[in-house]
Amino acid sequence: MQLDYGCDFGETIEALTITFSALLQELRSNIDYNRQVLESSLRANPGVAYQKVNEITRFVGSRYYLNLQIHFPDHRRVSVIDSYGTENLGIIFDKHRKRFPIERETIKQKALEMFPASKADDAYMYEGKEGVRITFAEGRLEILPGSIHLWCNVEKDGVKEFVDWLFENVYNFSNPH
């Protein structure tokens, strides 16, 4: 079965800005739009469903010059279509970026403000790189200068809002092309 992206590929995209919340909404919309294809693929072969959901994810990310990924650290989660786009996401803005445009401490302070029971630590501090890991009971966020990896349910209180803040303040997310 063929995926349908429900949009006009001929549209011209000038300057783009998007929040994490809006990106998630668009991803979920595309997943819902292709639910029948995904369900059919799951019945036939879970590996094909995995490929299909990643095709959708790549498409949504490409509209904003992002590498958007859904990870399945527990392979059994592939069969739970309702979880697609709600957990274990990776967003790569610029894989070569090594330094944050703001102080790491600012990121950690904002995380602790939004997630009081969390722990915020420096991470991936080697070869001139920097990063921050936010750990809470239900998962973690790995924040790097050019990417963010959400190893949790993004519907958790405050996660979307925090990542929206990162999109604006750390990733200065607008389309440079």
C-alpha cells in the first residue's frame, strides 16, 4: 500500500518556523491519515510498518529541514500505533553543531523550573562538544547543540512546553534555506 501525505508537493516553502507542539501535531496528523496503511502493514509484517512510520516521520521532518526520527527501544512498541509520535523521538537540526548558543546552565535552570523533581546534568562533554541530560522518573531528555532526543512520553506534563522553549531559545528554529 502507498502512503498518502495529504498535501500538495508543489507548494513553495519560504521561511519556516515551527514549534515542537506544532511539529508533533503535524506528525500525528500524518500518522492518523495513514492509519489504515500502518495497520495493514502491521498485520503483514511489523518491519514494513516500522519502515512506513519512519517514511512518514522523515517526510514531516523534511518539510522543516529537520531529521525527525521515531525510535523503538522496545521493539514490541512498533505494534502500538497510538504511541507513534508520542514517545522516543529524535530531532536533528544540525549534526555538526558543538556548542549551545546560550549557556548550558540556562538550559538546566529552565529544566529544573519546569520539572522540579528532575535532575539536570552536563552530558556528552568531549571533543569540544557539550550537552545536557534531563532525567525524571518517566524518562529522560538528551539535549545537544544540534539535536534533542526524547526518551519519554512527550505528553508528560511540561515536556512539550519545555521543548517549545528549546526550539525558540536554543535551536533558534527558523528555516535558514
